[in-house]
Amino acid sequence: MNKLEELRTKIAAYESLCVAYSGGVDSSFLMHVAHETLQDKALAVLIDSPVLARRDKDAAIEMLTRLGARYEVVAEDPFASADFAANSKMRCYFCKKNNYTLIMDVSRRNGIRYVADGQNADDALSEHRPGMKAGKEMGVLSPLAECGLTKDDIRKYSKLLGVATWDKPANACLSSRIPYGSAITAEKLAVVEAAEEVLRERGIEGCRVRWHGPVARIEAPREHFDAIVRTQEITEKIKSLGFKYITLDLEGFRSGSMN
């Protein structure tokens, strides 16, 4: 039995499943297989909050609509949690705990026993994933990790199944652009979202704009360096958002570089 068949067998055994869905590579693949396996007994729950870029929210809903899957969008105010807004290294723990509470409420209301996340086998080896701790404490299942599915496996099977996110660049919530210890505010999140949109509008994908007070630090794949440096409009538009200095990180994009 290959990993995909193992996943299908595991999901079928749940009989019904609520997926903590973000529209990223992993949760999109999980929801695709869950819908394929369980049909209307699979339900995606998307948490809509200021940490989710509007473009990503729209793309996530569009994918579910094309799939014909059941889903619910739940609005959330992350700033209701002082622990989250304070932005300690446990930020993700507080955020995920709140999100899973909301998702479990939806799950219970729909008579669904199990909630699953998109954690994969690579994530399970990571040293800094406080959100995983919240999931384990609350009994959230991680069928991708349990079946040994790595990120490469998920991209491969997603392409095979026609899941649109198979080649989507890795992404993280907007709060990851704010250095630990600097309070997270709606204004800061909106600014980094707008700055990243300046890049994405020009076909420059896979970038992060890190907030450092008056400085915007762009992390980008190296193949985009020339385009960013040579396009004066990028600098001007990002400066217009309130930054005094725009820098390009010469180390390029690194996932979790602010951990």
C-alpha cells in the first residue's frame, strides 16, 4: 500500500472528518482526499482573521468551491488574546489553541467526531512548532504525518490528483513577519500584507516582507533579486506604506528565519 492509499484508508475509517483548512499545500491536499473519500461527511473549516492575507483567503475558498466540498468560514479576532498580541515565542501556540477551539465547536455542531490538521512528516521533526503542541493537547489528528507523508510526497500526490496548490510556495500567517517581542497589531499586519502584494502583483512569489519598525526587510528567492533591485516602483510603493528604509536580505528567503 502506498502512502496515498494508506491515507485514504485512514480517512475512510474516521467515517466523518473536520479539516482545519488554510488553503496551503498540506491542508488543501488533505481536504481533497477527505472529500474524495467521505464526500459530504468531510467538512473544511477556514479561520478568517487579520493574520490571513485576503488573496490567500479568496484562493482557499475558490479551491473548495471548484472541488464541491463542504466548508465553513469562521471569523476570529486574534487580538482578543493578549498572549497572542504580545508576540512571545509561544505566539503560535495561543493562536492555534484558539483556532482549534473554534473548529471543534463547528465539528460538534455538525456531529463530526474527528478534527484533523495538515501537519506533515517533515513538520513532525521540526524543533520549533508550538502550534503542534496545542493540537496534541486538544486531540487534533495529523493523518498526513501519521502516514509518513513528507512535503515532497504531498506535492507529488497533489499534482497527480490535480490539486491546484501542488506547486504553491510555502507560506505562513502574516504574524510571522513581526519579530518576537514586538506587539502584533492589525495595522502592522495590514502593512506587511500590502507590501507583499506589491511584489506578488509583479509575479514575484515566495517572498516575505519582515516588519522592523521603519525598515521593511524583503526575503526573496534569489532568482527574484534582480527584478526587485531594478524595479524602482517596488521601493517607492513599499515606502509609501510608511517604511523609511527598504532592504533586500542577501541570504534570501528562509522559512522561519525569525524563530
